[in-house]
Amino acid sequence: MPIDPDSISRKDAKAFLQMQLEFSVDQSIGDDPVNRYKLKEDKPRPARPPKSINLRAESKPADFVGIASRLAAQARNLDELRNSLEKFEHCELKFSARQLVFSDGRADSRLMIIGEAPGRDEDIQGRPFVGRAGRLLDAMFAAIDLSRNSESAANGLYITNVIPWRPPGNRAPTSEEINMMRPFMFAHIKLASPQLIVLMGNIACQAVINSAGITRIRGDWRDFLGIPVMPTFHPAYLLRNPLSKRLAWRDLLAVRLKMRGEVGSS
Ligand code: URA
């Protein structure tokens, strides 16, 4: 809000100038504050559906996990699964996010990567792992000749997240949110039908193999519906803990060996 110069005393004005000097303000740029975080072409957020009023006091709480399971089970292919998610109105995250972040890469890839949830960059672009952590993920998999932009399925990557909408302020998804979105993620795995899965970080491990404690469980092959699954560190964790990259590299070598039909475990 612009300050009306007539409404402040000389004393306050002096104190205000003194504060600006202390904050190292040395230029006057404009009278009105500008929200530099607002995007020029900000997409309209999905509209929240009107709440239906339930007059029957004894009615049971809605079974959102059941609704998610039925919707997810109806999808016969990945396009239908994406449409089901677009129609699903019961996860609050949908209404604070800019858009759905469904997947990226080649759906026919042998390897599927599952992360946690979109962050700011992913929310803006509508694709998973496109920020700093995503650049590290791309570099890690390029080191074993795999890429989301590959021209062949054999060297391709298919990338998605447990949660398809950005949690506000990048907070961790709650257990309720994970449980609600799990049926969609399981359907996603079944429809993509990869030969191997890499789970990045604790949330992905909790959602898919019901295990947490990534430092303990990483590097050992698990099984999900007959598909070998490798738990490893999330790239965002590796950015904060570069010493752990050594262990993540071991996990990737195990993935490479497995893809070549050799054993591969750390
Ligand atoms: N972290 C994730 O887990 N997923 C993304 O898409 C981006 C960052």
C-alpha cells in the first residue's frame, strides 16, 4: 500500500528512512509493491465444487479411498487414468495446486521412477521432476544410459509421483493424502507395466512397499506385484547430503545390472 506522506509524522518518517538505510535500501523503484512471485500467465486454479449439505445427521463419513479405488480401477489406459484424476474432487491439494502433474517420459519404458509430489517448478510446468532435484535425477540416470527423452523404450524412463498435486509450501503429504491417492498410483503402475521400479525417498517407499527408513532399506531389491523395486534416496535429499551420492550410485549400478539381466544388489 502506498504511504500517504501527509499521514505520518516527521519523527515516523525519519525512523522509516533510518530503517531503510539499515536494510541497505539505496534506490526508489516504485510507489506500489509488486508481487514478483506471481506468474505473468497464472493459470486459474481448479474450482472447488459446491459442498452438498447432508441433512441426515447419522450419515457415515464419505469413503474417499473407496471412491478413488473405484475410479482408478475403471481406467483402461493411462489417458483414462489421467482423466479420472482430473475428475477426482476429494483431495484438497487439487485446489491449492495450479494443475495436475501426471507423468513425464516414455510410458513404454522398462524403468518407472516414482517420487513424492510436485514442487513449485513441477506445479508450474505440469511435469514431474523439472526443478533442481529433477536435474540431478536426469544426471543420475544419464550415467546409466537412461533418459526420459530417449528415442528407445529400452533406454527410456517413465516418471511419476505418489501425489499428483503440489502440497502447499512443499510440505510433506499427509498419510490421509497418501492413502487417498494410492489407488491411482497402483493403477498407474499396472497400466504402465514397467519391468523395474525405482522408488525415490521415504514417501514413495511408504506408499508402494509400505516401508520407511530409507537409509536402512535403500539398495535392497523389493517386490511389488512381481515387479522388482529398488528403494533409493530422493534427489532432493542428495542435494542436501552430497556424501550419500556414493550410496545412490551403488543403487543405480544395481539397477543397471538388473536391466542387463545380471543380479545387481548392493
Ligand atoms: N520431488 C518429487 O518427489 N517429485 C517431483 O516431481 C519433484 C520434486
